[in-house]
Amino acid sequence: MTGTGLYAALTAASHCAAGCSQKDLVWQSGKLRLYRYRPIARPAGRAPLLIVYALVNRPYMMDLQEDRSLIRGLLAAGLDVYLIDWGYPDGADRFTTLADYIEDYLAGCVQWILQTHRLDALNLLGVCQGGVFSLCYAALHPRRVRNLITMVTPVDFKTPADLLSKWVSKIDVAAWVGDGNISGDALNQLFLSLMPFRLTQQKYVDLFAGVPDRARIENFMRVEQWIFDSPDQAGAAFREFVLWFYQENRLMQDRLEIAGRQVELRDLPLPVLNLIGKRDHLVPPDASAALRRLVGNADYTALEFDLGHIGMYISARAQRDVPAAIAGWLATR
Amino acid sequence: MPDDLWRQWQAFAALWAPAAPGTQASSASDGSFGFAPFIDAAERFKAAAQTFLDGAASGSASAAAAAAQNLSDFLRDEFADARLPWNAGFGPGVGARAQRSSISDWPALGPMREHQQRWQRMTEAGRRIDDAQRRLQRLWSDALRQAAADFAARLQPPLSSAADAEALRKLYDTWIDCAEDAYARTAHSEAFCNAQAELVNAGSQWRQELQAGIEHWAKLLDLPTRSEINTLAQRLKSIEEQLRAAVPAARAAAPRAKPRVARRKSSPARHKGVRRKAKR
């Protein structure tokens, strides 16, 4: 591919939209949207699966394109998939707290699904920070969750490899946030500076030096869109998340309260599947694996994949292994 | 090197660093499009790599070592001025400008006392920002020096003397590995974490003082301030929460309506009737 061809291919791919599976908006509250994906296979007869994504970045990473879509893999396994899109917080959302996100928004989605299906409990899949929310919700409402799946979810925020935790440990987060929101661009800078040489340079070299294939460039551009399409973070929730989890590690110390209620993960009375990326630079494997110590005697399964944080969503191996692992685990419960 | 590969190599250089001040983007007509401002970086890399490969292939151990040192020094210099997160939020010289201001030493007396103290706090925060940026930049430089030393140690002859795409790519990847390892060691260090926290904390204080000053003048002009809007937003949120809590309680406390009445009120036929009436 010549310079001209490369430029043209990148320009054309700039307009590629992420997201491939058909879905319907079924419920909304404020900026939150709850989507239900249309089935593509015979129903497996399991309880609906609600995917809770992180507030950082957008949830379409779960359904990037046809050959890079965990959601598509789950649909192909016959699961009934719902997804929460938290939206883009603005200045009016600056006082939205973690309690609002978990006990109002997430709880509202669960309530809607359970009422619609006339069920007592559903399956919950929490991704990254969404996994933390899911753990909190499951601990507060164990009867409403049949099975809990956490994916690249930090639990112990004080592991030696956790660079983010070290960086924020001495930051005055209340002063940092003030009464405002935290800019998504600022967070992006932070994430890029975890591995600046690879994330700001080498990956582009890989793009240009690799096979000049249109599909590959389009895939790259969709991921690029996802990486830099970063919503601002509601100030109050961000402050609580950094303080309670990163700085005080409350989850590990059994002293986390959401909306005045203690989050008790010990002896969580429901099956837990924990999916861990062994090469995850954002959520080190030890930070996720600590969940075993917290949930005590629960029906706990941990599966490790030789993948990084983003690879867990979109790598070819993830497409093959992760949905199958989830569907297989759910099938036995 | 085949033209296509060289073009690709030039293209990736486009993403190495932001454009130098005064550099002009080329037009589409020269074939390099928006990548042109950065092609110099790739040219410099190619020249440095070629010099290294020539030296490494000379057969002399001392020449090979010198060539490796030169290439690693070149890479260290190339990355020394990279735009880093700690420089993104504040332009250089926030503190330097503040240090020049003599007001920072004056005792705060008289009617302007509060303004002067705010200005002094801002000045102090600016000085801390500047200091933290310098500490971070020094640590970054140390990491690059270590990366360059590791890189030089990893370059083992015999190497091909031809600067083909594969050789360039191998050199580049080795450099990235060394740089990332050295940076990780620095980034995990106490000194780096302290400097970064100090930068954020000082930046927060600087912004807070600036906001307070702007709000003061806004109030004099009877303009709405962020603080007023925040107060209203918090009141509204509190009312919403009270409402959410009150509605279920009110529903539970309310006497149950007679089923027949309730059915009629919600029956589609009744709604149709209403619509028909409205039409008439």
C-alpha cells in the first residue's frame, strides 16, 4: 500500500461505525439506556444475561464488529442478552454518586428485566469497573442475581503490579475532582501513560507495517474510536470510586457501604465466574484473582486467559474462548 | 527499500510526536498528505540506524559499541521532548511566571488583602506545578537514559548492514521493549508517584484559587456562578431523592381503589370514548 493508498484507507475507515448486532432500546432513565439484543440462535432457556459495562469508555466494545463481538458469541450460544449504556455524563450529572449508579440505575435495569420476564433473578455479567458495580449489586441484592460473572474486574486495588493504584494513592482526589466532572480526555492521557511507548507509537507502527488489508485497518479504526471515545466521569461517583476502592481498598477490608448498606461479599450465596486476563496491564491478574478470598465458600470458578485487557473483548482468541466459557458455565447452573 | 515499505515507514513516523511549531502540513499533491510534518523523524531514524548498522558490520568491537551508543543516544534525544501527560494540562512556565511576580512576598494588608492572599496561593501552587513538572521530566530523562543503555547492550553483532524494512523494524521493536521496561521501573518508583501526585494536587489548588477569583468578579457583575448552579443542582437532586423515597411509601399507605373503578379508568374503550368526544 502506498502513502496515498494508506491515507485513503484510513480516511475511509474513519467513518466505520462500531457495533454490529441488532438491538432494541427497551428502557431508559436519565442518560442510561438499556438495550436488548435480538436473538440469532435458538434460545438456550437460561435466565436473561445483563451486561454491566464500565463508566469509562463506551460499551460498544462488547459488540465491535461481526468477527469481534463477545455479545454476538453469547447470542450465538442462545443467551438472551441485555446491555447497559450509561451514556455521556455532563455537568448536570456531577453529583451522581456510586449509590445512584448501583441502587437506582443498575437496580432499575434489573427490576425492569425481572418484571418483564416474570422472574426472581437474572444472570449478571460485569465488565471491568462494571464488574465492581455488579459485585456490589449482587452483595446487596443476592436474591435478584442467579449467577454472577465478572470479567477483568479489579477487586484488590493494592496489588504490586497495579500502577494506577500507586499513582493515585497520594492524590487529593476531593481537590482533584472539586465539584466538577473528570474529563474523559484527561483519563485517556492517564491510561496512555501507563505504557506510553507501546500505546502511542508502536501500535501505529504495527498498523502500517502489517498486511495492508482493508478489514484490518477498519478493525483498527473501530478500536481507535473506542479508545478515544471517552465519556467524562460524573465527579461524585469518580471521587468515591478512587477514594473507596483505589485509595482505601474497602472491598478487600469488608468496609464498603453503598447507600448506607454494607457490601458483604463473604459467603456470597450465588455462583461466581471470574474471567481474568493474564496480560492485563490495567487490571493486573492478582487484582482480579483476589475475589476468591473474598467470596469465601461460594461456588467460585476462575478462568485465566493469556490476553490483555482489550484483548479480552476483541482478540480472535477471546471470540473463540470467552463466550463459550460463559455459556458453558451458565449451562451447568 | 521498496518504495511501498518506505512509505509505510514514513507514515508511522507521523504518529511519533506532535508537529514542531512552525512546521507546515503538506498538501495532498506531494503524496505525503498529513504525514509530511513527521517524515523528518523517520529520515533521522533511518540515517541513525544506517550508521549503526554500518558500524556494527565493520568487524571492530569498539566501532560496534560506539555505533550502538550513538544510536541509543539518538533515540534518547528523540524521545526526550515527547509531549507527556504531566505537560499536557499546564503550559510550561506556570511556575516560572509566578516566581517572577514580586507580589508573592508582600504582607497581605488592607482592603485587597483577600485578593492578594488568593493570588499568593495561586503563585505558590504555580511554583509547585513547575517543580513537579521538572521532577517528572528528570525522571523521564533518567528512564530514557536507562532505556538507551539497555538498548545498546542488547544490540549484538553480527547484524546485516542493509537498512531494510525488517532490520529497521527489529531495531525499533527492541528500542520500544527497552524503553517500556525502563519506564515501568521508573513509573512504579516512589519518586515518580510522589512527583505525579504533587503535580495533580498543586494543579487542583491552582484551579481552585482561579475559580474563586473568577467567581468573585462574576458576583460583582451579578452573573451566575458555578457555585450557585451547583447549589441548585444539589437541591434538585435532594428533592428527587425525597420524591423517590416518598412515592412508594405513599402508594403503600393509600387506600386501594375499588377494582371496578380502576378497570374502567384504564380501559382502552374509555380512552377511545374520550378521544371521540374530543373530536366532536
